[in-house]
Amino acid sequence: MLHFAPSVYYAYKSRPLSRRSVEDAELKLLIMKIWEENFRCYGAEKLWRQLQRDGVSAGRDRVARLMRELGICGVVRGKPKRTTVPARNQQRPEDLVRRHFQAPAPNRLWVADITYVRTQAGFAYVAFVIDAFARMIVGWAVSASLRADLALAALEMALFSRRGQDLSHLVHHSDRGVQYLSIRYTERLAQEQAVISVGSKGDSYDNALAETVNGLYKAELVHNFGPWRDAAHLERGTAAWASWWGKGRLHSYCGWVPPAEAEAAFWAAQVGTYDKAA
């Protein structure tokens, strides 16, 4: 065992921190701030990319190391569970998507699904409508009961959020749940001239994009910030999470930008193309 003279020990203890240590300490503050602002769900990859967007130069491995020192990590998405009840055998719309969840522009393909959350007051149910182009959540609703109006409320929010936009080329895709094949729901889509598509196999792969969003919702909000008192408590949390998902969360599918930014870039490019043509 090594022994040091007292003068050597105190000289070591009084030595100022190295530049690297000071920079690490400053970077830890930024990492913790970004992690907190993004629902405590970002892992090293997204934290590193957000730092780059903010003009902070730091290696990915360094970010991962500092996260370990801080004792923080990203969330892990669990296996999603299905909640919609399949409709009885009847004539159903065709599957127009066939597991190809991509769209050339906004308002070309929306996918919808319902998931559930256990609260202290019982189960709450959450419906989402997602635009496949940039994974934007265009509509959502929370209810204490699994009723047909839940899906319709999410659809109405989606239609309101896209008011004034052309929906004449829209395909609306869902599973075979009775909520999505109800008369009121299908008539509302018909009013907007949207084409209805329904998964043909009746499994999660036929609506994989919506299932993915459900899983991330559970991992990033529900499990990360629970327990939830009741549906009203969950609704407030869902509002904050859905807003962050669209305006703040980095999505690898969109080139590591938020969906709202990806859509804005698309529309700006269309204006530029129009101006050149004119």
C-alpha cells in the first residue's frame, strides 16, 4: 500500500480541477436539464443529438459516460397490449396500407388506435390519431370508459388541428375495433372524403405505427411519471406529453427533428417549388 507525505496529499487536494473536469461538470448540468425537459426519457443517442441541435459540441460516448455518472438513463419501451374489441364478422373496409406506414405528405395517411392505463381510480383509456408522414399526433382523447365516443373525440381533435387543410387524399387506417367501424365514426370520415382502411389480419403488425406510439406513450409518460390518480390526472399528463411529442421530441424517422419541424420544412419546400414553377 502506497503512503504519501502530508504535504504531498494536501497539495493534491488543493490543486484546481482540470479543464476537462470543469467542462464535464458544466456538461452534466446541460444533460440533466435536457433530460428533465424531455420527460426523463432520452437516452444517450437523443441527448447527444439534442446537444448538437443546441450548438454544444460533445462526443456521444462522453454523453453516455456522464449520464452513467449522473445515474440517469433513457426509458425502455415494453410490449404493447391491445384494447380495441374486434367487430363481429361483417363486411369491412379493405386493408389499403398493408403494413406500409409511410406517406409522401401530411394528411395522406392517419393511423388510429386505443390503449389503456391503470389508475388509482380504475382503468383509463386513451385514443390517438397519428399522421404517418412525420409521426405527428394530430388527435387524442382520454376517457374513464371504453366507449365509441372516445375514438370519435380523438378524430374530432385531429380534424380540428388540420382545419383548412386538404383532406381529400386522406386514408384513415385502424384495426378492426368496433369503435372505428361504428356508424358515427365512419360517417364522420365520409364527411371529410377520407378513405377508410382496416387491418386485415387482426394483429398488432397491421397497425404497427399506432402500436409503436402507444408503447412509447406508456414508456415515456405513463410508467415514467405514474402512479396516476384518475382519468383527469392522466389527461393533463397526456396533453403535455402529446405537445412535447410534436414540438420538442427528436424523432429518428424525421431525421432527428420534431414532427412539427419536419412538416414545416415540407410545406416550405412546396412553397419554394411553386414559386420556381411560377
